[in-house]
Amino acid sequence: MFVDEYEWLRDKSDDEVLGYLRAENAYTEARTAHLESLREAIFKEISDRTLQTDLSVPARRGGYWYYSRTIEGRQYSLHCRVKVDGDQPPATDGEIAGEEVMLDGNEVAGDSEFFSLGTVDVSPDGRLLAYSVDLKGDERFTLRIKDLDTGELLPDELPEVHYGSAWSADGSTIFYTKVDDAWRPYQVWRHTLGETDDVLVMEEPDERFWVGVDLTRNEQAIMIALGSKLTSEVWLLDAQNPTGDPVVVAARREGVEYDVEHAGDQLLITHNADAANFSLASAPLDSPGDWTTLIEGDETSRLLGADAFADHVILYRRRNALTELAIMRRSQDGTDGFGDPEVLEFDEPIYTVSPGRNDEWHDTRYRFGYTSLVTPGSTYDVDVATGERRLLKQQPVLGGVDLSDYTQYREWATAPDGTKVPISMVARKDVAQDGNAPVVLYGYGSYESSMDPWFSIPRLSLLDRGVVFAIAHVRGGGELGRHWYDDGKMLTKRNTFTDFIAAAEHLVQAGWTRPERIVAQGGSAGGLLMGAVANLAPQAFGGIVAEVPFVDALTTILDPSLPLTVIEWEEWGNPLEDAEVYEYMKSYSPYENVTAQHYPRILAITSLNDTRVFFVEPAKWVAKLRATATGDTDVLLKTEMEAGHGGRSGRYDAWREVAFSLAWELDTLGLS
């Protein structure tokens, strides 16, 4: 991956590379040593404001309520359950009588510096637990089976598996996926408990496609989903007959994406075959490719999905840069029809509502989550028949925090082509719009992933020091529908970068701040955004935090042997086959476009075991910035030596990682 004058790292031994990264960490630590007390203060603020012994709202499946629990002083969650006794979930404000700890992440992690779960999957009869563990951060898991009646581990052990799993109806068989050399999940395997020879169920040869496997909510079918960035294909296998043959719902058609919900007597299909923003169709079980439209797509609403239950369907949509849930009840006239969607309304002008955990096919309530920039994460149940809502829990915020001290805003920037770009903002109410406010501006803008407003306890450490936190909902994301994504990918990718710059300029023009008082932040593909805007408009920012940044995009996308590259061609284009794509990517790829100009302060954070964005990308980017930038630009590289793409895995380790970044941001903003 290293090219031209930075080829030198390619030929280094593992020990030499590790030595180089440790030396960089030591340099970064020395350059930020004056922030140690601030980092400790922020870590303490996060700790003091977090209820460290806590539990999630129990969710029902069969005869049990399932939930997770944390204990003060321990890094990882405990996964628990309790037998159902009554219609309502157990209260979350104390210990739950009769609790059964299925899996203690702290015990499984042991002395490992990293721990992550790829699946936590209880068999339909509640007797067995399948769980998979990654102890490095490279997202390659080992799957084990635990007998929940005896507490013993079965001898079955499946190495090198990917995320997810699916049980057969009788719990005798479990399905899982494996990855190829390019880290693409491409095979579905069937494992029968007690047997050593697993069976390959399906293999996807097209390198653009990946596979996933799941059990439908009504436990009638194993669903095998194959998809590229642009095309889908779903197969169903009778969960009562795990050794049977899967049946395709609809053969893949280039550019047609669809998702399937098993609705008992029919299938529901969310698809874009006839509408860019997706439609909802039904299909008979015995003829799944014959689709009948239930809800037509439109220009104002992007249909994200549908959750099917015995007596209703919940639509998940996006409208006006906000998410939305709507109830469709089954008709009572004996037909297979549904009533008109009834939208759940909310009072705040900016918020995020999203499906919660809903495992029960016959449930008459629907669990959903709600949050905003000023409202902590909240869990609700809504009675589907009456629409009545019940708040089950809101994330506690300790330490004397008064949430009424904060307010949120929605503003709109104007991009160079005239497009209006939404910005979500939060600040203390006493922050003046006088042109001097310090700002952290966050962005992503890829894969149709939307950066919907969310509440954050660590963010309070910025807000209470007078910082305004803003999210630029740039093109390439999905905030305003499918066209918002299409206008920020492939040969329109530069819109992502110019939208972000326009957002920064708007905050200055609107009287919030000055360029030198803006720190930009983004990770992964958002790190590519950071690298691009640093080249295009270094004068617009006082600092940039690039987390696991995809900053050597052209080199990576030119190498199909690397993890995920071929899959990514439908996002960025294929520069190997298309000269226009090559030239276009070369025009914005951050590493390729570092020039002799003054850059803002830059902090690049990466992880040694990241399989999505190799640490070598930020390493060579930092080296080139230091060699090329003019003036006294401060560019730092920090490598997490025991982590993957998501950073440190333990919650206390993660808080320290966040505190490091926040302290650097405050220092850059003159607030240290």
C-alpha cells in the first residue's frame, strides 16, 4: 500500500513496524503531555455522569425477558435473562429476582486487551446460547455453544466465522458465515450440534456481493441475504427443515435492492424496483417473486424497512432529514390487507426515532428508541391498537447535569451548486452567537449512512466548556433520501467535501464562530472527508481529528486483493477499469493531494488490528503531511495497539480514548 517516497515501511519487519508506531505514540504523548490533567478531568466527568451499574430494558422472546447489565468497575456487559412473570417487563431500577447470567463478557474476555462479540443468539427453545468472540479486533470470531440448562460449554467450536448466526427451529442446527481472503463474507455453513463435518449451504462467487444469515421473527424461515452496494438477492429455507434447499425470493437484477420480512401468510418486500426511495410490496409464500404494491414510493419519504408481526406492520422511514415510524394494522375483514400508516408524532424539532428490540411475533406492543441532541436515549413501548406510549427507561445522566441548560438548532448551509445542506447543532443556552463560539463540526457522508442526532454524555464535557457541537448532514449520507446518497458517491463524491466546507462557512457567516475556532471531526469514510477538506480548504478549520481515516483511498481501491476493495467499487467506482474514475479519485484522494500549503493542526487516530482501514493509510498520510506542509503545522499520529476499527473495546478504555480526543480538541480551540 505504500508508494513513492513512503515505500520504506513496506519492507520493514513486524517488530520494526511496531517499533515505529510505538515511537509515534511516544511522540504524540510528549506533544500532548500538558493535557494529561485535562484528560483525567474529562475521564472523571464521563465516569461521574454515567450510571455504571445499570441494565437495559428487558425484551421478551418466548418464555423469557432478555437484557444486558453493566457493573461498576467492569469493562464489559453481562447478558442475562429472567423467566416471564406477567405482561410487563421487569423494572430496570434495581436487581431482578431470578436472574440468569447467560454470558459474562468480563469472564470470557479474561486478561485479553480486546474483546468483542459477533453474535449472542439463543435457540428458539431457549436451551442453547451461541456466541462468538474476537480477542484481537480483526473481526474474525470463534463461535461456541453453551447449554443454558447446565451452564456447560458444548465441544462444538467453530473458528474464523463472521458476524451473525441463525438457529433452526428445533435448535439442532446453527447457520453461520465465513469470509474469504479479502474479508468478504461469502459462504453460509450449516453446523449440526455434535457433528464435526459442517456443510456448505451457499457460496457467493461474485466478489461484489457479501452474505448474511438470520432467523425470521416468526421463526418460520432461515433467511440468507446476498447483497452488493446496488443489488440484492434473498433466499429462504424452511427453519423446520434445516437440511432442505433454500428458495430464492427474486433472482438478482442489477441495481434492484430489496429486503424481505416474513409476515406469516405472506412476504413483505421493501424494494427500489420501481421507485428510487423504495416501495413496499407483498408476495405469496408459494410465489415469492410475484410482488403486489402496498405502498408506492415517493419523492418526500425514503422507506428504510418494515417490521412484520402477527397483527401489524411497522414502517421505518426517513422524511425531512428526520426518521419516522408508522403503524399499519392488519385489516379485520378477513383479507390480507393493511390499514393506512399511522405516523408516531414527536414534539422536538430535531430527533431520532428507531426500531428497538422486537422479537415476539405475536406482540401487541412495539418497542422503539428515541433520542435527540438534548434528550438522552429513551426506550418506549407503544400499544399498537391504541397508539398509547409508555416510557420504559431514559438513559440516566448523573453528576448534577441539568438538561434544560442545553438547546438544539437546525440550520441550513448552501453548497456551491445551490443545494441546501442541513446542520444539526447543540450548545448550552448561554453560548452567545457572537462570532467567537468554539465549534466541533462532525461529518461522515458515505454508504447512505445517516448521522442522525444522538445524545452523548462525553459530549457534555465539550458543551459545558462553551463548545457548540454540530453535525453536517452532507451528501453521500441518506438524510434526505436516496438522491442524497447518489449525489455524494462515485463521480459526484466531491459534493460530500464541498457540502462540509459549506457547513463550516455557514457557521461563520451566521455569526456563530470564526474559522480558527472550528475543529472538524470524522472517522473511517468520514476520515476521508477530513483528509479531503484539509486539502481543499485548510483555512476553514483550526484543527482536524481523523479517526481510522480512509485517506489513501486511490491506492486501496486499486488493489482488489485488499479487504473489501471489490465490494467498494460500487461506492467509489473502479479505477482499474475506468480512466475517468481513476482521474476523479486521484483529484480528491487525501494522500494524493497533500500539497505545500499551511494545514490546520491534525490528530490522526488508528488501530493496529483494523481490517477495514489499515493503519498504514494514516501512517503514510501523516508522514507526507509532515514532509510537505508549510509553516509549523502540528500533525500527530496515535495508534491503538490492541484495537480494531471501532477503537478500544472496554468501556473504561473507550472513555479514556474519547477523553484524549476531546482534550486535544479543547486545546486546539484554546480551551485547555
